[in-house]
Amino acid sequence: MDFLRRGLERAGSPAPGGRGASRFGVLSRPGPRPFFVATGTDCMNNYKGPKLRLSRRLGVPIAETPKHTLVLERRKAGHGGGGSGSGKPRRRKQKSIYGMQLDEKQKLTFYYNIGNRQLRRYLELAKKDPASTADVLVELLEARLDNVLRRLGWARTIWQARQLVSHGHVTVNGRKVSRPGYNVRVNDVLKPRNDACKKTVSAYQATAVSATPPQWLTFDADKFEAHVVSSPKFGEIQLPFPLKTSMIIEFFSK
């Protein structure tokens, strides 16, 4: 087996069982993997890599934290953009229409921490509404339970909010909900499940970037519970970046 491995390496092919090979035959020589394959961003909720990399990739902050904003300000100022130590930003090629549509779609999936399949299902639901499909799509994503916790300031980021929900630290109308994609409805009441969860949420809320909930949510500090008073409206949703929703619809219409 050793002489066979050395012979294949001399011929420019990976050896059986080695890097770039499979049990069913010899594959092509391994090379750099594309960004969205190497990072596993096709399914965003399984992504375990550095989150700042996503903000740098898209050029917008995908989280309302000073760290994500600062790294983009440094790039605009010319620090760390060229990769050669010169401080000069790297020149990038002009993107195609497909590339711009992909970026808009990735902004939405990264910001709400969902995968492509989930986004497609939300899009199918939005198409059934007589209102604008793009507006309804963002409104449905805004009503997700993990995003509601972020809006309330109970979590600093969408990833913390997802962890709170999946670990069963939050109740909706007195029932434990462990599904981050649960869509809240009008008159729903959200509370921490016990005193330990309340202490954790209080610590997050004290360090939240914006602890003021939007108009469609209210927070009772005495009872430490939140109420959904209305459905989120697209005009009231504040995103940390500009979003061209029409390009997202065009991306999935192909």
C-alpha cells in the first residue's frame, strides 16, 4: 500500500484513503473550499465559526453589538483590508446581479439565524398573503421567538436568544417553548421559566445594546414579563443595515 500511495502522489493524484480520496475511488486534488461551503453557512443555525467573519464578508453588521460595528469601521478606515500590511483596502471586483441577490439573501439568513430551507418556507407563507410578499416575509421572521427575545433585550445577540429558547428558559402563556422558530401572536405573554432563568435574562438585559422594546412589544418590569400587543409592521422594523427585499424575491424566483 505504501508504494501505491507514493506512486499516486508522484502522478499528481491523492492516494487511496488519503486526503482528497474516498473509499469509492480517487477524487480530485483538494483545494480551497468556497466560503459558503467551508463555513457551513448553507444552514446558518448549524454554523459554529466566528460570527465576525460573516459581518466582514457582507460588509454589514449582522449583530447589534459594538464588536461587529467596530470591525467594519476599521475596514472602512483602511485597517486590515489589504492583507499585506500596507493598510490599503483591497480592490474588489464588481458583483453580478446574482451576487448582489445572494448577498441580500445572506443578510437576512445571517441576521435571523435561519437556513435556506427555512427562508424558502417563510417565503411560501408570505406569498399566500395579499399584502407585499417582501414585507410579509420580514414580518414573519420578526415574529420568531428568538428574535423577540433579542428585541426585548433579554439576549445580546440572536445566538444567545436561540440558546435561551432551545434550553427551555422561556415560557409562552405559561408553557415552556423550546423551539426558536415559534411565531408569537397577539396577546402572548413571555416570562422566564424560573428564578435562575430570570437572573440570566436580567444579566443579559443589563448589557443589551438597546433595552427599549419596539412598539409592538411591552415589558412589565415589576412582573418581569413581556406582552405582544400587536403584530410587527415592516415600516417599524429597524435593521442594522439596508435591505433590498425585492432582490431576495428575485433570487428564489429562479
